[in-house]
Amino acid sequence: MAATDNAPLILPWDEPNRNLAAHVHPADWKNPTPASCYNLVVVGAGTAGLVSAAGAAGLGAKVALVERHLMGGDCLNVGCVPSKALIAAARAAAAVRDAAEFGVRVPEGVRVDFGQVMERMRRLRAGLAPNDSAERFRRLGVDVFIGNGRFVDPHTLEVAGEKLRFRKAVIATGARASAPPIPGLDRVEYHTNETLFSLTQLPQRLAVIGAGPIGCEMAQSFARFGSEVLLVEASHGILPREESDASELVLESLRKDGVTLLCCGKDLRLSQADGGRVRLELESHTRPCDEIVDALLVAVGRAPNVEGLGLEAAGVAFSKKGVQVNDRLQTTQPDIYAAGDVCSPYQFTHAADFMARNVIRNALFLGRAKASALTIPWCTYTEPEIAHVGLYPQQAAEQGVGLDSFTRELAEVDRAVLEGRTRGFVRVHVRKGSDRIAGATIVAPNAGEMISAISLAMTNGLGLQQIAATIHPYPTQAEALRQVADAYNRTRLTPFARRLFSRWMTWRR
């Protein structure tokens, strides 16, 4: 099958994956003859690179796009797209399992065909691939080069024996899964997000190391497919970044699905077991655990892709945390910028997208757009989902920012009650004494959809008063946003104002 640097592109090599490869790494691709000079050379064809290239070309720039492996990057190939396809299938299985709660009887219960689940994922991924394909970007006017790009000086990149001269460049090479320092990890077989989606058989027992977003999403999904899942986390609980009562709601849901959490895990050691299985030994809450699993997913550790790029020759400073950039995403070489996971603490597709838009403004149009000005929401796609934007209370306290917080439980929202989805809440933090939104957390089945209203308000300087004045259709779960804003408005009715209104009404009778 097709390969790059002796590594297989995509497994299994079935029809959907052959279609995928034909778009994102076509075997017969011929690199174009380089232009004499490019307005912009983009290194890396993940989200940040694709947005940079398409946006700049659409504005009339002469653009070269260089990718050594798969167009579309992590998002299309081993991230957002395949994981959400699996999550959707797992939710379907859970809906059938829980149908009796609604008076719907399913005689045979849940029977998951894991092979078909994975084939569906591969087929849908291949169907989305044309959007990120080499051919599409060639039609957009971008010179697409497949091969390893390396800077030879601050204004020249070499790829496949050709030299691309440029006025400006953007490094968008992303990040990859990296192996954490776990004793024995180097002596056992394990999966990361880069290999998990190549599975064709469901592991009977699966261990997931890391209870962050990826770990929790995949732990819940595989448990719903029928795996016995052990979720191992060094700290207490799951999703340590989130507000504790929010992550606790997700933990309850994971346990309902059969996930066993081994948190506060100490002295984790891995070793080989019979039949290619993996043995985990650790201490969880002072209790020794010795477990053998059929498959292991390591969902912690990310490393920026900075090796082999010739960054030293270009005068670009970098470290193990990534490429060093200023607030305008400019590297230490003023004509070279960076965007996306290679330089950002916010490793999300949508963050990479909008960072790339800033790069276009700043690199090509003398703009001064700041990354710090971006309002970046995020969502963990467990069930329920957790979505957040802005400050957490702990961050606000560290920055000396006073907050007032308003919470609406889903159990108080009619639509949530009618759908039997009452485990969750909408919480908005405002700067003390005002309605100016500082942050928000939503725990709900569709929290990722709901958080955008808060992001819109924050981006455009709208407060809770404007949200309270906005009519929301009834019954919807999004109505909880207005109800939170109503709760803020009620705090404005002070005892003094209430007495004045009472006297006014008395006078009007």
C-alpha cells in the first residue's frame, strides 16, 4: 500500500481508505514547477495550513502549500472527524439501551457490529476528504507540494529537491501524540489517536491512560460498544481542567456506561502479558491494582512537530513546547509566522482556523490582529458534553478578577425534563457588579451547540441584559441561557428599587 517514509498512510487498506488516500496523499501526484517567488509559503496542510493557503490564494496571493504526509492533518484523518463518527455510533447504541425509559421496548437489546461502525467511520471520512484534497487546493490556485519541507534560509524552503522562495511563510505543522514517561510503555503495544481508528475488532478489555477530553470520549464510546473499559488518571477525578461539579456529572455518566475509573493512580507500570495483551500495575486510592487488558490507548502527551524543518537556518526559535511566537503570531524571524497546534496552547481545530485568519491579515496586509483577542470556546464530546469559554473561577481568582456566577440546572428547563436529560446546567460568570460575561460552562447533551451564543456575546461585547432581552423559542434547552440572564436581571431589583416601584403602583391604582 501507499507509504511515506516507510510508514503506512492509512490502515486498513480497504476501499474507503483508498479513496481517502487518493484525495489527501495521491500516489501519482506531481509537484508543480515553483514560481520565482511566493507571497506566502505554508508548511503543513492541517487546519491552520489549509485556511492560510485558501484564504491567501482567494485574496490574490501566490501561495505554495507543502505537506509531507496527509492533507487535512489530524482533524480529518485521526482527530475530530473519525472520533465524532465513533461517538455518534456510541450514542446510537446508548439510545437503544436506554429506550425502555421512554416506554420503547427493544426485544433483542443492543448488538453492536464494531466492524460496521468502523467501516462507516472510514466511509464518512473519505466522503469529507475532497474538501481538504490536493486537487481542490490546486483548483483554488495553490501550488501544492507533497514532500518534506525544510528551511534553508529565512526566505527559502526546500521540498523534493526544489527551492521555494517567499516573502512570507507560515509554519502550520501541528502536533502529534507523544509517549509519556511510563515505565514499560516502550515494551508494550499501545494505541494513540493516530492508530486507534485503524482498529477492526472491538477489544474485550480496553485500558485508557489519561482522563482528559480524548480519553473520556473514547472510554465512554468503547464502553457503549461493549468493551470493558478501565480509565487511568494520575489526578483525582476526570477532566481536571473543568469545574469540578461539571466533570463530576460526566463521571457519573461514564460509570453508568460501565467505565471503571482508576484515579489518583500512582506508580503505574506496564508489561507484556500472554497473547500480546498488556498488564497494568498501579495504586489507585492506596489500593493495589493488577489488570490485564487486550488493548491500551494512551491519551496523554502531545509534542509539536518542529523536527526536521530547518528552523535554525531560518532563525526561528522553538522549544519542546513549540514554535515561539508573539501575540501577532510572528516568530523570531519577522517574515515567518506560525499558527495552530505547533505554537498554541489551544489545540482545537477552530482555534487553528482563526489563528490562520490572523496570520493572513498580519503577514499579507500589515495587520496587527492579536491572538490574545480571540474568544475561543471548546467542548468535550462526552455525554453529556462539557463546553466552556472564557475564564474559569480559579483563573479569575488568580488574576484578581471578581465574579458573580449564575447557574440554571437542566432539571429546571422544561425541554430537558421532557427529553429525560436533566443532568447538567448552564453557568455564566460575569465581572462582579456588571453583566459583562467573563466566562461560561455548559453541561448538556448539546453543550457544544449552546456555547456559541455565549461566545457571540463575548466577542461582540454583549452582556446578560441583551441575552435576557432576546426571545428564545419554547421549549428548547437553549432557553436556559435566557433564564440565566433573567436571574442576573433579578439581582438588579434592589430593595430600594422595589419600594419605589411599589409606591408607583400604589399611586397608579
